[in-house]
Amino acid sequence: MSDLNRTELAQTILDTMSNVAVIADCTLIDTITDETVLLQSGLDSLGFAMLVAQLEEDLGIDPFSEMQLAVYPRTFGEFTALYASALKG
């Protein structure tokens, strides 16, 4: 899946977030943009853990485990950029 462009990747992440929200019994906010603060998206900490695990299964990467220095994205745009960078290798 490393041939996804930024828009397709963002949509994949949003779709996965929606699926995880149902499983985790969370309610996402109506509109998530690049500026949306992740902690205000509607997913709780368990939901985010599930999201990262599902994205690792779907995309074949976990950018958080590959980091030498743990830096966590604050916004959806930063989260997507982190995955885009990891996919480029």
C-alpha cells in the first residue's frame, strides 16, 4: 500500500478511524481535518491504540515503533504525515 498518495492515505486513516470508533464504542466528531486535534477527534486512548494496530495490519507499518525518539502527533495532519513519511521509507 505504499503507493498511496497523501489524500488516499488520509482517507484510509479516516475510514479506519470510523471502523475503530464503532468497535471501541466511541463517537467521532463530524468533520476531521488536518487541523483537528487528535484528542478532540472522539477516539479515546484505547481507540488510538486500536487505530495504530489496525493501520499496521492494513499498511504494514507502525511508525511509532520505528521512531528513535518518541514524538506523538498532535493533529490529524501530523498523524497522516507521520504515516506518509514511514511509507516512503
